[in-house]
Amino acid sequence: MTSVQPHQKARALKSSSRRPAKELCSECGLCDTYYIHYVKSACAFLNQQIADLEEQAHGRSRDLEQPNELYFGVHQSMIAARKQEPIAGAQWTGIVSSIAIAMLNQGWVEGVVCVQNTAVDRFQPQPIIAHTPAEILAARVNKPTLSPNLSVLEQIEQSGMKRLLVIGVGCQIQALRAVEKQLGLEKLYVLGTPCVDNVTRAGLQKFLDTTSRSPETVVYYEFMQDFRVHFKHEDGSTETVPFFGLKTNQLKDVFAPSCMSCFDYVNSLADLVVGYMGAPFGWQWIVVRNSTGQEMLNLVQDQLETQPVTSKGDRHNAVQQSIPAYDKGVTLPMWAAKLMGVAIERIGPKGLEYARFSIDSHFTRNYLYVKRQHPEKLDQHVPEFAKRIVSQYKLPD
Ligand code: FAD
Ligand code: SF4
């Protein structure tokens, strides 16, 4: 039975302008609902509690002595996969949408929290609870902006729904797990994606204007395993820009402060995670965290081509060199960036080592950000696993 009373009392607190995490708020949507009542303990940016929530979701927290768990969190298995028949217009091959559709079609859940875009703006998120496969399909592809996915939580209790799938990124899932027991559900399934470097809608425009040759026609982009950003345009053409050619000096303040202080890149609290960064180019990377996640994956197994995950190269030098370069906002001329991109693609880290490269680069950057901008938060906010990862590198003051 759900205890409605505290939520109703909290209605008085509800206000779209109220964000206790202030500039660190990732607009996860919790504070748009009466669950704002729980914000002090639930917000990922006010109360970092990943280890405790891992225990709650998976029955144990990650084993810090186990190298893959240190990086990728609690898991039973990892594989690379792609759909035999990819979903047109999905971010990668549409494994996320396919799992959600199968769960709905087979009656495992009554609704799916996912995010469509608004009618007027391809990149403006519009969270919904989908009740049909068509609504799930309409939510395919990333909205590469902060999205208030949890803003629909009140509708769950009001509708009397008992079995729900939520698709979301790490900060949304941390807050969701923290209030899970208040939602009155019999079963909650969580399908997560990794997430990093997200932006506000205005920040996204700056990124597109600074980086793409034709910002107004971009329909999709992804930072890919070949060390390039791939933009897809309305006419179907693809544009690639090497990471090392990004105008770091102009883009330094484009990422949301929440994402500059996030250490849950791999979505530690989802049952199942579907990303790309630990898989070969063109494939998706799947992390099964618990038996619920395995059951969810089994539902679409016959639609997938799979291969084991692999790991090649050594990321450490590349990460160490990138730390002062990013810090000083060094931007290479495009010819040099392209040359460097070709070289690193040939000899650089691949598979799980690429994922570690990306985690190390972002954790060192974010650790420095929190240390400089919010020194009083550093110790509590940075999880133990991230402290260990960062300690491999020499950081500037
Ligand atoms: P699809 O079938 O196309 O479905 C995409 C799903 O994502 C939809 O169900 C939709 O509801 C959901 N979604 C879209 N936008 C958002 C949003 N803003 N917030 C929450 N949910 C959303 N993977 C990596 O391996 N490394 C990364 O660095 C990485 N960064 C990401 C950054 C962002 C902002 C997002 C949203 C995802 C990121 N991913 C990353 C995941 C990856 O890009 C794909 O989303 C994932 O592999 C699923 O692909 P798909 O084709 O199966 O998804
Ligand atoms: Fe509220 Fe979410 Fe922002 Fe935290 S991140 S202040 S829970 S909306």
C-alpha cells in the first residue's frame, strides 16, 4: 500500500523553480512531483549513496578489488550485441526500444517511462509513460539534453499501475531507486543507458553551432569508439569531427554542472544497461547487472547477433596527457586533430579498454571540477570506486 499522505503534504513544496541541488541540478524531474518531499536523501547531487542503493537493487555493492566491477559496477555478464534487423532512426540498433516493446507486448509491464521529443523541437525532451509499442518507438533515439524523466512519477500512483519499466540515465535512476519503495509498485524494471557530458537545450545549440558544419540540419549525433563525433543530417549524410578537433576552449562551459560532477557514467543501479562504449565500433555494449536484467535481455535474445566483449591497448598515457590539455583548453588545428585521430584509432584502446579510457578521462576531469567548484562536497560526493580510479593519475591543483 502506498503512503499517499506525505506526498500530499509535499504538494505545498512543489514548484518548478524549486531545485535544492541548485546549479548542480540535472533536471531529473523528481522535484516536479510531490516526491520532492524525499529530495534531500534521493537527489544524486545532494546525497551520493551509490553503494547503499547497489545493495538495495542488486543485493550487494560492487567488489572494488575486482577490476571490471571497479569500472563497470555490479554485473553478472557483459556482451556486445546488435539487432539483426536494426530499428530505423534508433540511436544505435534499437535494443533499448526492442526490450521495452517486448516487455509491454508480453504483459510484463503496464507502462514504460521513456522520453519522446516535443512537436516543435527534435532535441527538446518530452517524458511520457508509454502504453503502446508505437509510443515507445516514438521515443527512440537520444534527446542529448537534460530530461526530466521522473516528472511523470505522480501519474503512476494516480493510475494505479503496478508493473512498470523505466528507461533512464544514471542521475534519474539514482533518484528513482531512492524513492522506489514509495511508488506503490509490485515490480519495477530499470533499463539504463550510460550517460556523460549532457547539456541544456541552450548548451546543445552552442555545441552544434561550434562543432557541426550545418547545425540546423543535425538530427542525431554520438561520440563514437573511433574517437570521432558522428553527426547525421536531415538529408541522410554523415559528418565526422575528431574528438581532438573539438573547440575545447569554447566548449569548456557547455556541459551541465551536474554532468561535470557526475561519477555514475555506467548507470550503476539499472537492472540492465545498454550503451556502446565497451563494444567494437557499430555494436552495442550490454551489462547485465542482476537476474531481472538477464530476464529482460532474454526476451529479445532471438533478435540479436552477439559476440563476447574484448579489450585491447593501454589507455593510461592517453588519459594522462589529455588531463592538462583539457584543463588548459588546448584546441588543435583540424589537420593535426585528424592525424591524431587516425593514429589513435589504429593503436589506441579498444573494447573495454576504450570504455575505461572514457571513464578515466571523465572522472579525472569531474574530480577536478568538484574539487575546485565545490570543495566542501568532494569527500562525500565522490564514490569510493571513483576515488580509486582517479588516484591512478597525476592531477593539476
Ligand atoms: P533506442 O532504441 O534509440 O532508445 C533510446 C532510449 O533512450 C529511448 O527509450 C529514450 O526514452 C531514451 N532517452 C533518450 N534521451 C534520453 C535522455 N536525455 N535521458 C534519458 N533517457 C533518454 N552510451 C555509451 O556507451 N557511452 C556514452 O558516453 C553515452 N552517452 C549517452 C548520453 C546520453 C545523454 C544518452 C541519452 C545516452 C548515452 N549513451 C551512451 C547511450 C547510447 O547513446 C544509446 O542510447 C544506447 O546505446 C541505446 O541505443 P538504442 O539504439 O538501443 O536506443
Ligand atoms: Fe531535484 Fe533531480 Fe534536480 Fe536533484 S537533480 S534537485 S532531485 S530535479
